[in-house]
Amino acid sequence: MNAGFFKLKRSFFSHWLWDEERVYNRGEAFLDLLQLAAFAPTKRIVKDQLIQVPIGGVIASERFLAVRWKWSRNKVRHFLHLLKEDKMLDQRKDQGQTVLILCNYERHAACQTTEGPLKGPDEDQLRTSEGPNKKKVKKEKKDSSVETQAIAWSATGGWSGITEDDLSAWREAYPACDIKRQLAVMTEWLKGNPARAKKSQWRRFVTNWLSRSQDRGGDTKSNLTPHKPQPNMQL
């Protein structure tokens, strides 16, 4: 039976159905890479260096993915190694920055639907390893238990729980964004939309906001990426 495939808007990843602070499993991590990947060749400014990002490319360090997925860096490294072994991912360095490139990205993206059904990780790729690798799996589970400090926001107290490590990781992941200014803009937006300020997963709210701002061109003076309007997609 041909299972086929279905389209999923990128706006889903800022929807409350997905908006839940948690430790990602491998399937969610791969899906997150798909939605972060560039759907057209683009350029990014990272630490004043111009980076060429191909279709299916993601500028993402192990540190950034560890914070985003609530994993240890060792677990991220092992997961990326598995993807590369299975020909699902390539990795290269450009101006000192890590660029992850998803193989056959066009077959995942909505811009190309004529080559048959979606080919993603199959059950064997997403299944927890057994047998000789059982000890390694247990170690990964132990690594994934490392907790990330919770972030909170209130109309009276503003932001709390944001660490210098958070700010550093966000600057690396969203180089086109002035992080502190963006946090201030979020505060004003939340005050102006109190009905939408009742959230429990504030870290995800912040990263989704920064991701959208990065895609729209950001707001830093050093950002030279041409602004390309994006459609306003709502679920």
C-alpha cells in the first residue's frame, strides 16, 4: 500500500499543538530540521561573515540544537552521525560555521511533488536501537534527562529565567536579530495581546518568534540579507 504524503505548513511549528516545551524524540528532531531548512538558496550573515546556504541547508551548531531539543551535545552529535550514515544528511563548514544539508530536500518540500511519495526516516531509522547498542541507548536517555532552566514572562515582572547561555545560543542561531530588542518587542506585543499571553512554553514562544524574525530579515545593522516578504500563514 502506498502511504503517500501530506503537506504541512511551516506555521504549524508556532501553533499551540506543537508549542510544548519538552525533550524531543528523534522523529521530532528530524522534522524540526526539515522546517528550519532553507526552501530556496539564500545567504546569511553570521559574525560578520557571509554564509551561502543551499536548498535544504540549516546553519546550526551542536550547541544550538542541544538547547532547542533539550538534548546533550553528545546526543546531538550521535544523532547527526546516524543521519549522515544513512545518507539523510551532509555537513560542511563555511566561514567557520556548521551548515547541515538535508539530502533529497526537494522531495520533502511542497515546491516539488512530482517525484513520488515523501521519503523520510523509516521505522528502522526512528526505532530505538536494540541488542549490542542497548547500552548506548541507555546512555542517551541519561543524557536527555539534563533539564533546561524554565523561562517565564509576566506583565509586571517581564522575562525571567533567561540565562547568558540562552542569549549566546540565540545570537548564534539568529544572527540577523537583535535579541534584547526582540525580547522587548515581544513584551510590548504580549501586553497588547493579553488573551494570547497565557502560555506555559515560553522558551518555544521566544525561539519561534526569533525564527520568524530571522526569516523576514531581522533587525541588526550588520544584517545584509535581502528582505523577502513571507506569506502570513495561519492554521
